[in-house]
Amino acid sequence: MTANRGNDVLNGVWCPALMPVDDKLEPDVPKYIDHCRWVLEEGCHGLVMFGTTGEANSFSVEERIQALDAAIDAGLPPERMMVGTGCAALSDTVRLTRHAIDRSALGILMLPPFYYKGASDEALAASFDRVIEGVGTEDFRLVLYHIPGVSGVAITPALVDLVAERHPETLAGIKDSTGDWDHSKMLIERFSDLAVFPGAENLVAAGLEVGGAGCISAGCNVNASAIRALYDAALAGEDVTERHAEVERLRLILQRYALIPAMKQMIADAKGDPGWTRLRPPLMPLSEVNAKALMADLQSLDFRLAA
Amino acid sequence: MTANRGNDVLNGVWCPALMPVDDKLEPDVPKYIDHCRWVLEEGCHGLVMFGTTGEANSFSVEERIQALDAAIDAGLPPERMMVGTGCAALSDTVRLTRHAIDRSALGILMLPPFYYKGASDEALAASFDRVIEGVGTEDFRLVLYHIPGVSGVAITPALVDLVAERHPETLAGIKDSTGDWDHSKMLIERFSDLAVFPGAENLVAAGLEVGGAGCISAGCNVNASAIRALYDAALAGEDVTERHAEVERLRLILQRYALIPAMKQMIADAKGDPGWTRLRPPLMPLSEVNAKALMADLQSLDFRLAA
């Protein structure tokens, strides 16, 4: 295995934490903290606070700052957090990044500005330049967030090169949420000094074999211990065929549904707390029919969430 | 011509005002106010404060509120403003909408939440429901903003139906920025009780013939008087062949370039103020080569901006 040099500190299994909301659809911070604590206890190395799974961009800067402050003040460890900070507005990205650095977050997971489409690599690199300039320090770990199917804006290898050239001390990693192994493999091999995270648990083992950093995977919200065990076994060079297959069984079921609502539904059922099913529009809870079908699918798998 | 019933108050030529920025890339509010005043003097019926042309989503909620307050406090008429308020985050959209209503804006131009893609019409309708609920009143004029090429999220006719059904007193119009005449015509004819605005001046005359509301067009930032004259002539039933062709000559030149940077370049040149060329990343100024080519194109047209 090729270790990513210097950025190994980021390696591991990261949970992009779901954000429960109250009946006004405002962040339910106590529930959020409980959930974050639980996925760490279940084995995640760290938490991504405000990724796509956490409905990050459905919340205001103030809501995000308050939830992060509350989580850290409640004892959740910032040295085990990456904070999602990339917004459409430059000023918002600067503010969230500065705040996360001030709160000693281990890393920053940054989307490119995502309203305008078709920006050149040079323009996106200029965006990252301006963010770093606005934040006022190069002294943080920047993980670029490639999720073009949602954001509509790609982090191309050429863009990674530009950022690496200009901010060699800052750029630390890439999250690749394409779900495409060939793409993840290319990034891992091409950027062997960066921590490159596939965006799902099915690529953990294959990724580790070529020098990948682990995963940042939504599935960790409901299946953290199995994903962590898979990671550990793969890292130890064990045969992971059965562990991989077990993790895949759940992932493939969840894939039949809208992933974020489906995971919230699972937690709601496990906890007997229907409030957990809520999402902020434009995301919507599963229909009653789909919620029942998901429960039936999970029973057929004999999967029980210990939330 | 079929008048759009009740929403005629919105009819006209609207300028989605460019936002000049200072050397920190922060809104240059005095320049913004001057520019807004000028396009009104040049003949625009109204101003769209914070549309795509105004780089709305590149600015924070606070920056947008401050600029709008300053513009109104400086005497710009809110009764001639539509305010763009649609953000990725529900709470941001609510806050901007509430503020614009409190400042007596004539209308609200609202993007759907644009981070997540593939939301159903029902989910997007729920977003608008939640915004209106959050704002706490149905008593405003809502113009839905269809610009799928940029936002990645469409306002489908079925979605318009849902919003119209649930908020008949609020829904007042649609901006169609597809640039596709067949699509604009379909919307104008299908939603004859709404003010339907094509997103460019080339569809003003054709639109008015079937009951369209005018236009909300970026080109008004640099060619307002000619666009207004075209609108007036078309409304009066005059032959607009030559006026239309004149307006088209400039529009087709601008189309060769990135539109927003090109218009900022034109204003910078006209005013001898290079600061006007600045944009917030991910938008970028024209390259020097393109800036010169644009100037040559404009000279060949004998077009002079009287900014």
C-alpha cells in the first residue's frame, strides 16, 4: 500500500453525519450531537460535519455555525472532524472555513462554488485562492469535494494540480463522490501524496490496496461498525470478501431508495422517533409505501440498527 | 394581446442589475446604486435586485440585505423592484424574502433550492410552501425563476400548477431564462393569468404578441433605452422589425463572450473605470484578448455605451 505522505492523519472511515431537524425543520442539535457521538462509538474515525448527506446547503451559515459550536462545546472532538464549508457565495465559504479553523477542526471539506456551471479550472482555482486569502491562513487541511452529480461543478485533476501548485501546504485530500472506481483509482494513483477518499464503503478495500485513505461514506450513519471492521481488516491485509459482501448487502438495499431519507427512516424506526424522518425541502421523507418496503427489505436481510 | 390578469403591474422591461465589486470583491454599493439609477433613467420599468446577472448567489445573505437597504435608502424605488431571494438554504430564502417584503419590493423572483438535483415537483412545491410559511404571509408577488441551465433545477409547468393551486393569491409570474421561444410561448399561453417574462430582449416582441409580460433581460444593463423603445413600439402595435434587429445586433455580439463579464467590461470602458471589470469567482473578467475583441466588435457596430 502506498501511504499518502503527510496527510495520513486524515486516513480512516468518516461519517458525513445526518442532520435531524425539529418540527420547524430547524436543526435538532441535541439529537445531532447524540447521533455524532454514536457513530464515533460505533467505530468511525471521524465526522464530516455538513456534507451533502447532512443537508449542509439546506442550512444557513448561522445554523451551521451554531450546530458546530454546540457539538464541540458538548465534547465532540474537533480533532476528529472535517467540516464542510463550501457554499455558492465566496463570503459564506470564507466565514464557515474561518470558523471551523478557529474551532480546531482537523480538516475542511470544500465544495467549489456551485451556482454557476461551466466555470473553468482557472476560475475555480481562483475561487479557492480567494477563500484561502479571505480565511487569512494556509495552515489548515483542505479536502476538495468532487460530487459533480449533485453540485454540477467538477473538481478535475487539472484543478487539483492548480490548487496543489498554489497551496502545497494546505491541500490535503480529495473526496470523490462519483462512485466510479476507475475515477477514484486514477485520483488515488495520480495524487499519491493526498488523502483520497472514495465516497462510499464499497470502494474502501479496493481503495486501500492502491493507497486510498479510507472512505467518507453516508452509509456510516447506519452501518459504521461493519464499515470500520471492513476498513481495519483490509488495512491488515486480511481476506475481506465476506466483510465486503456483508456491507454491500445493506448498501445495495439503500440504493433502491433515496439514500438520505432512507437512512433517516431507519434511525426513526430504530429509535421509535418519527421526528427523525424529517428533512428540509427539497429533500423529502420516504413515502409510507417506500418506508414499509425499506423495512421489509431490511428484515429480509436480518439487519437491525442498534441506534 | 392577452393581458395577464391582475399581474399586469409587473409588466415591462426589467433590468437584472449587475453588481460592481470593490478591490476586496465586496459589493461596491455606491456604484451599484448609480448603475441602478442609470438603467431606470434609460427606460427600464424596474430593477431585479440580485438575479443571476447580479451574481446574487455569490454574495451572502447579509451582503444582499445591506445592498438592498442601501439602494432603497438612497431613494431607489422599491415599487419598481423585484428582489431575487431564492437560495440553496430554506432559511436564507425565508430571510431574504421577508426582508424584501418588509422593504415593500413590488415582487420576489425566486429560484428553487438548487443544490440537490432531481427533486420532484412535489418536493419543490413543498419548498415554496415552506418559504411562504416561514415568511408568514401570502401577501406578496411571487415570480418563479426558471433557469435550469444555471441552477440545474427546473420550474416545470406541473410545478407552476402546484404552486398556483396552493398559493393563488401569491403566485404572480414566471421568468423563463431558457432562451427557447417555444418554451416561453407555451408558458405564456398556458399561464395567461401570470406575468411570464422571457429572459432576453429578443423575445420581447414575440412575447407581447401572445400575452407575455415584457422581459427580464441582462442586456438592459447596457442597452436599456433601445430595449425599452422596442417594448413600447411592440406594445403600440408598430412594426418593430428595425428596432428588433438593432437590439439583436448588440445581443448577438455579447453572446460571443461570457455575458456578465462582457457587460462589466463595456461599462468599465465607457466609464474609464477598470474596477467595473471585477467579478466574484467563479465568474472571471474577460481575458485581455477577449476584452479587446469585444471592443472591436462594438466599434464595428458603432455602439457606444452612454454610461
